[in-house]
Amino acid sequence: MREHGSRNSVPYRRSLYPPREPSAQFVLEVPGGHQLYAEESGKVDGVPVVVLHGGPGGGCSPAMRRFFDPNHYRSILFDQRGCGRSVPHASVDNNTTHDLIADIELLREHLGIERWYVFGGSWGATLALLYAQAHPSRVQGIILRGVFLMMQTELDWFYNGGVARFWPEEWERFTALIPMEERGDMIAAYRRRLFGPDRAEQVRYARAWAAWESNLAALESHGRSSGGSGEYARAFSRIENHYFSNLGWIEEGQILDQVSRLKGIPGYIVQGRYDMICPPVSAWTLNQAWPDSELRSVRTAGHALSEPGITAELVAVMEELKEVEHTNA
């Protein structure tokens, strides 16, 4: 494992590239009645990299384009089922991990790409690993941030009191909306309200669910989040709760049990040392099980993609990969 700061002598770029508009935008129709928003940026014939956003239900953002040199990479972003600019909005019908894996492969085929890098954080890291295990021949490399393995221990940490020991005041806000007798299973308690008949109640609980996560994402918070707009929070919280209620439709420990499917695929794991949402033990365990991976721990960072140390290390990884490709050419 290499700690952030141990490579200061290496002159790789560590700042985001300037903002830019996508070079192409389109809608991809997928089975089950969903239409996915997708976009491309950068070099038309560049090295392809697909970006998998977090959540589930978080949607992609313009800032995600900025991690990639537009003169080298062809970056592909898309909103997963039910969120962002994809429709139907906030829908959990025909919305499972297996559907998303199939969507990624359909997107690759649609764009005529043979192999690509897969870049994802948090839930996006989960999805990146599962996609690579399902389609290893299509993956050139995997770049991860804030590893989440969709395990019960991780969900218990975040939703059943583990992280509350560090953030008791935020935990109090999150649990205050739930009757005492239901607090033993916060995911189930919120599910009943996020999918209840009253839309106003859905939004109220959605904003509380989203705020709980948002307020713990960054090492330094500049004020308490309200959970975002009602429509964003409703999609994010319903989809995320839907996935967690079903344990991602995978077996407990599946990603680690099937890590041999990643043999030969280089992996770069960037992990905040003080990540309250996805604790470093998951990244460390994955790195120990995956010989082709490298773990880079950022000492002064939490979970968020926007954390300065996380941003710098991810940009540096993508810069290093340019050199690797040049050497192998």
C-alpha cells in the first residue's frame, strides 16, 4: 500500500482539467422501459473510459469529465436507471444490479468499443468490480475510489449505528424521524416511508436519507446539507434504499469470492483514510485479495470525489496510465 504523499517527487498532474461541454449526448434505450442519458467527452478516437457514478441513484455530474485529459481520453458518462436525466425518474421497476451490468455492456456495444477503462467510486466501485467480473475481456483497467463491496457489515456500519459513534448528532437527526420501535432496521424503516402512498412524505424522508449520507461525505463539512432538491433526493434515496434492501442482488462476499475473475486486470484503488461511508477496511481487504491491484490511501480525506486529496490522486492515476500505454505501445 502506498500512502498519499509518498510520490511527491513524481511530476504527474494532480489538478482537474478545465470544465468542458460533452462532444456528444444521446439517449440509450434499454430493456425494461428505461431510457438512459449518456454523453461523450474528449478525443473522439481516444482511449475509452466509462465513468460509473455512485449512489445507487446519484447520477453523473459535469465535474466527472474533468478527471481525464481531453487530448488523450474518450470519457463516457451516463445516468443509471431512474436517476439524473434518465427516465422514468425515481423508478425502481426493472432496476437491479444485473440490469445495470447489462446496460454497461449494451453501452459499450452501442459505441463500438472493444475494451475500456472502468472508473467508479462508492457504489460506482461496486458496479465497476461486478461488471469487470462479468465481462473481464472488455476491461483494460479499473480505477476505484471509496470501495464498497455491498456486504452486510458495510450496511450495518452506516445504517445500524456503527458510524453513529463518530457522528452522534447526525445520527440523532437521521433517526429522529423514525419511531423508537423501528430503529433496529433503519433501511427497512425508511423503505416503508420512501415507498409509501404520500408523495410529500416520500420527499421528506428522501431528503433526510440523502442528508445523512451527504453530511458525512467530506472530511471538512461547510454546513449541514438539506439532502438536495426534492426530486433529486427522491430518486437518490428510493433507488439507494431499493438496492440496499435487496443487498444488491448478489451473494454476501461475492465480489471477494470471485476476485480471481479480475486476474490480469490492473486495478488502482484510491481510498480516503477517514472515509466514514465506506471504511478503508473494504479497500484494504480487496487489495489483499487482488494481486493486480494497488491501494493508495489518502491520509487527509474522507469519502467524497471532490476531496482535494482524492481528486489529486485520481487525476494522477489517469496521467500515469497515459505513460503506461505509451511504454507498452
